[in-house]
Amino acid sequence: MNQPKDFIGFEKAIKLFQVLFNIFYWIVIIGMFLVLGMMIGGIFVPLHTLLDILTVKGATFSVGFYHSSYQIDVNHIQHTKIRTLIINACIIGEVILTILLFITVQIKRILQFTRNKQPFSKSCIKHIQFLAYGVIIYSFIIGLLGNIWDFSLVRTLQLSKTVISLNFNFDMMIMGFLILFLSHIFKYGAYLQEEYDSTL
């Protein structure tokens, strides 16, 4: 008796998640355009204007990513290196946002297949696998890019006494492998259903 009510609640939850991920999808898209605009600005805007923007609250500004944070004094570094840092930061940002966009698209498609009552279709299972690959890649890339950013700061700003540690998001990586395993369970279940239907 309660099963239809549970399904109605589940369908409402799917609709809610579709709305949320549609919003997140457009946030990521807008973020990609903003970062692209920052990169173009970092390339073409005159150095003195960049410095004025970065030091609007003083002669120092803070940069950070993932597990590192640095306070930079513009008086102690070559101004041309500021442009290099901005471009590097934008490239890293675009890579991260691209992977997030890929993950978001997979989730949107999975939700659409589920809403259309096709969660065990081959196409839906394929997108679950793609989601797993995206999560695994993101868990690896986020740590790798964090270390690349740290190395870029150390090399560009010639920082001393800085330790760069190799960090990965192992929790997210495990989640990615669990999603991949789940996709194979779905795939096997779909195969068994086809076998059962063919014997009828």
C-alpha cells in the first residue's frame, strides 16, 4: 500500500534534483565564461591596471588553492610575473570547471532517464559509468592541479622554505569506484532481465 506513495515521493525528489542540477549546470557555465574573461583580461589588460585591481585594499593580496595559501607583496616580485600567475590560475580553473561540467551533464542525463522510467537502460548505465570516470578523474586532477599551482607559485615567486605535498581526494576516488561498481551491477541486472524476457 505504501509503495506507490514512496514512488511518488521519489519522483518528486528526482524533479527537485533536476532543478538543482540545472541551476548548478548554469552556474558552472557562467563560471567558465567568467574565468575565460579573467584570462583574456590577464593577457590584454595593462600591468598597472591589473596591479591596481589586485591591490585595491593594499600592497598585498592573497592567493590560495586546495591546501595552500600565500600572501603576496607586489613590491617584492616582478610585475610581469603577476600576469603569469593570473593566466596559470585561469587555466587551472577552466580545467576544474570543465570536469565539473562533464560530471553535471552525466547526472542530468541519469536523472532524465530515471524520470522517464528507464534507469536500467543501456544509455542510462553508460552515463552512470561516465559519471564514475568523471568523479575518479576529478579526485585525481584536483590534487594534481593543487600541486601544479603550488609549484607555479614557488617557481614564479621564488618562494623559499615551502614544502609541496602530494595530496589526492581519496574519499572522492573511492566514491567514483563505487559508482563504477554500481554501474556494472545495473548492467548485469539489465542483462539478466533481457535473458529472463527472452525465455518467456
